Amino acid sequence: MVHKVWIALLVLAPGTVTMAAAQTRNQVDKPTSRWSYPVIKDYGPAWPLPQAAAQPQKGRTYKVIFNLSTAAPKPNEVLPGLASAARLLNVFAADGVPPNNLRVVAIFHNSAGYVAMSNKVYRGKFGLDNPNLQIIQELKAAGVQLLLCGQTFHELDFNEKDLLTDVKLATSAAIVLVTYQNDGYALMPF
């Protein structure tokens, strides 16, 4: 019986040592994270891929309009379209295209309209602070034009004093979307 145990140990031990060494090697050789936030510091992480087949053209101006019509799944979450706008800015910058080569517009309407209103209005509707305030400030600082549909504004019975200062009122989302797309802006629907 003792001989069988020793034989089993002699057979299994080298495999166990090899597996442990491989796991240790994987932990040591694992690359550090390269997520970056070159423009929007707290949202929309970008992973630089300089060898990717499709690359942005440096020196070119890109025009994008974000159609923000749907609220986040939960009121304590950032609007997915805003996070995507942040990622767009960060990905282009990580690939060498500066924010001044991007023309980005976002139009809030329908259930996403609450995001463009003051914390007081948001808290009154959802019972918690607006989680979008910081990302809106960062996007505005990066040159993103933020608009609220005037039809949504009146449909939801908002008050002008409650509109965030970083957001401007537009006649309607339909007019904004048609106008900007006619001017060559790529549509990003959310």
C-alpha cells in the first residue's frame, strides 16, 4: 500500500509543480491594463489598438450626433448614450485624433429628457440624485453640444430655470436630427 502511494506521488507531483509554475507565470506575465481616459476622465474607457485594421484618419474632421431618447435601465445609472459619447471622444483621442477634430452633438428627448434637468427635478422624479451631472459637465468641457428637445421639455412640463446650464433648448429633436444628418453628421441612436 505504501509503495502505491509513493508511486502515485511520484507520478502526480511533476504535473502539480508544472501547473503551479504555469499559473504563477500567467500572473506575472499578465499585461497591465491599458485602458485610458484621455479626454473624458471618468467615463468611456478606451483601449488603444494601433495595429487594428480600421483606424481613424488623422487630420480628418468627424461629425456625430447622439440621439438620446431612452432613459438608463435604472435611474441611478448614467445614460448609456452619454457613456458612449465619452467613449467616442476617448477612443479617437487614444488613436491620435484630438477632440477639436470631432463635432459631437447630443439631443435629449423622450424619457432621456430628465437627464438634462436639474438635480432637484431628477430627485423629485426618481428619489435620488442625477448620476449624469458629472459626465454632462465633462462632455460640455470637451466641446460636445448638448441639446434638449423643446417638445419633450413642454410635454414633461419642465421649467426653464431647471434646465442644466450645460444644455440648450432646441425646438425639437426631429428638427435637430434631420438638420444635423443633412449636414453630414453620423447618427448614433440610443
